[in-house]
Amino acid sequence: MSCSVAVHHLVLTDSIIEGFDTRYKVSPPLRTESDRKALIAGILDNTIDMITTDHNPIDIEHKKMEFDWATNGTIGLESAFGALLTVLPLEK
């Protein structure tokens, strides 16, 4: 059975949404720094065997509104590899 994680859960934490920036409203929601570190550990020990982008672009009309009403989703395909290199070794 495969276990996957989205890139944005490996490089971002819930602290980025303190300002209620809807660009970071995703599902499942971003979690704490300790959760992010646990996901990275899961990749390094092969518990997690797949990394996805969860590329789900949302049109501006559904993001430029109050946080509670904004649609979940974010882009990720264009920056996934570069973002991963900030938290994982190239060999992994």
C-alpha cells in the first residue's frame, strides 16, 4: 500500500496562514512544524513512498475573498522540485 504527501506539506506550516492568506488554504490544511518534520522523517525512512504536488489551481475569484469562504487549492507543479530540494537531499 502506498502512502503519499503533498510537497506543500513538506515545506510549509500553519504559521503561514496566520495572516489568513487564501493562497495557502489547502485540504488537508497545513499543520505544525513538528508535523512537517515528522513527514520528512517518514520520507527518509521510506514510510512515505510518494510525493505529490496536489496541483489544484483555483481561479482568482475563488481565492480573493474571506478565508472561510475561499476555495481550497493551490498551484504546485511549477515549483515542486525546487521546493523539495530545500528540505530533502537530491539523492532521496
